Amino acid sequence: MYAVVFRLKYTVTTAHNDRHNPCKKSHMNDDLTIIVPIFNEEECLSSFFTEMDKFLKVSPIATQVLCVNDGSTDNSLQIIQDKSTSSKAYRVINLARNYGLSSAVKAGIDHCTSSLVGYIDADLQTNPSDFLQYFEWFPEFDMVNGIRAKRQDSLVKRISSKLANGYRRFMINDGIKDTCCPLKIMKTEFALKIPFFHGMHRFLPALIQLEGGKVKQVPISHYPRYAGTSKYHLWNRLIGPFFDTLAFRWIRSRYIRYAIINSPQ
């Protein structure tokens, strides 16, 4: 998968009764980088960019896009490069090979210099326009995570996802309803501190909590896959999360966090 990144700058203040207006922000002066992992998504990219450009036009903040190719073997890289050539809003990072979703997300975060960083997939099952409702929750929260309402997936995918989410919540008790929802925004200072490992993308909200961060969950729209095929199947939706959850429990049990209340003398 590629990663597409948005940079957004804005300074907006709002009264208390404007809290639920997504175009009004409280005490914010931030920029945002949104990572969109893409691996072999040539059939989706044209429509994805159309939807993204619509978002950029209505967004109340200035936006830049960074695309990171995760070793695609189809024409995805060329499409992304062409987009970056035709629009100054887009840039490209090209990974040496396919490293996987967690590595693509990490690469995006490593190249993020903004104060906020987000994530969305390119398959159009979620829409960039839903990011508009996220902004109001910063800086009160350290991450906003979507909840896919009325999921438009196959029965097998819905059942396997429900089982994996239920098992994860039982094992780590993080209170997150839809941890793998590919529509997130978090403070970069937290994203840079979280431990990265293969499968990390399944635990981003819990990893933010591990750093002492607060996570807000927001219902979002969900759509059938626009084109192409899913990179996940029953095996990696159940077996992968099973072992990754055990790994997360091990990390959490040994994780070091501390606070200093006085300066060294």
C-alpha cells in the first residue's frame, strides 16, 4: 500500500456553543499529515484522488498530500507520481519493496513534521470527507478513531472482524469498538513515541492509550469496496490478530513510562 499524506494548517477559535460545528476549532494552531497506505490499488486511485480533491476544496485548512508506495507491482506508483507532478498538493515516497501495512504507516509517521498525523485507506470504503468531524476533538483528545457504522463488507469479513475485535477487547480491555477502522487522526508527539511492530496498525488506539493518551471514537460512514480486491482474508484476519494481541499484552506488561516532577539539580 501507498501512504498518502495531508498537511493542513489553520488557526480558528470558537465559542462553546460551536463545539459540534466541524469547521470551527477551539484553541488550535496545527498542521496535519494523513497517511493513506496503498498496495496495488491502481483501480481505485483515480476515484480516490477525486474524492480527496473534493475534501481538499472544502477543508477549512490548507492541505498537502504525501504518497508512499509500499512496493506495488501494478501501475499504482506511476499514477501517484503523475498526480504529484500535476498537483503541488501531492508528494511521493517509494519504499524499496512491499513491507506491509504497519511499515507503511510507520514510514509515513517517520516523514511527518506536522503536529497531527492521520490515516485513511485508498479503497474508498471510507471517505476523506468524514475527517471534517474529527477536528473539533483536538486538542482535548490525543487521537480520534472512527467507528464504521453499517459496514458494507461480506458476511465472512464482518464475522471475522467481529470475532477479532471481541477477542482483542477481552484480552486487552482497551474499550475501542473498531480498532482497525482506517480513518484516524492522532497527535504526532504520541505517534512518534509508540512502539512499532508488524501488526501495529491493529493497535494504534491502544498504543496511544499506552502512552497515556485520550482516544475519542466517532461514528463514520462505510461503503462497499470501490474496485480491486482486499489484501486480507480469513487467515490473516483471525490468526494474525490472535498472535499480535499476545505480543501487545507482552509489550504492555513490560512497557516503561515515567513522569518527572522536578528538574535535575
